[in-house]
Amino acid sequence: MARLPSLKAAKRSAEAATAKAVAKADAAEGPSPNPMTNLLIADLALRGGGQLLRHAVERTVLGAKFSPAKAKNVVAGRSMFQTLIGTAVARIAMRSIPGAIVVGGGLLAKALYDRRQGKRSARAEGSRAIDAQAKRGAQDNGET
């Protein structure tokens, strides 16, 4: 039967691997010798990539129900107010457990309210809002 390595040997091996990885990370150079510039570049890349990913996911989710062109217009038609509110609510939910509970509770309350209003009424209201937002997006994209 093969003998398992001791706990001390495993710990030493893990510490050595960690030290090696840290040394490699310290030796890595960014695009600029200034670390603040590298931080700014990383921040912009992450934010831009996150925005592209978010728009792609939104278009995909909307594309299940609407045509790709309408989904694109709905995403493009979002107002600055809607964007700011969405960002603020997401930030509140991500920063703390009570914030997540409040935001989750609000979303649950809205879903229950919509169900109480009846499927027909909720769908009609949602369709009107989606159509208005798609119309704004089409105007922003130069379509008629």
C-alpha cells in the first residue's frame, strides 16, 4: 500500500508553490512602469469587458422572446436613469447581506405584485414599456 505524504510535507510543498507563484507575479511587468497607470488600464479593461458581456447577456435573454433587432434596440434604448438605478441597486445588493435581502425582497414583492395584477395586465404593461424602450433605442441607432 502506498504511503500518503505527511501533513507537514504537504504544507511545505504548498508553501513552496505559493512562494513560487508570488515571485512570478512580482516579476511580471505591466504595460507601463507606473503601477497606477497599470491599475487604470486594468480597471478600464474590466469595466469595458463587463459592459460588453452585460449587453450580450441582456440581448440573449431578450432574444428568447423578441427578434434580435428588437432586443438590440431595447438594450440600446435604456435611459441614463435606468442605468444608474440598476447600477446602484446591484451595488447595494453586492455590498452586504442586508442589502441583498432588501433588494431580493423588493424583486420578490414586484414579481408577486405583477402576478396579483394578472398575467394579461402585467404582460400588456411590460410590452408597452419594452416597445417604448425599443423605439428609443431605434432612434438612438438611427433607425426609423
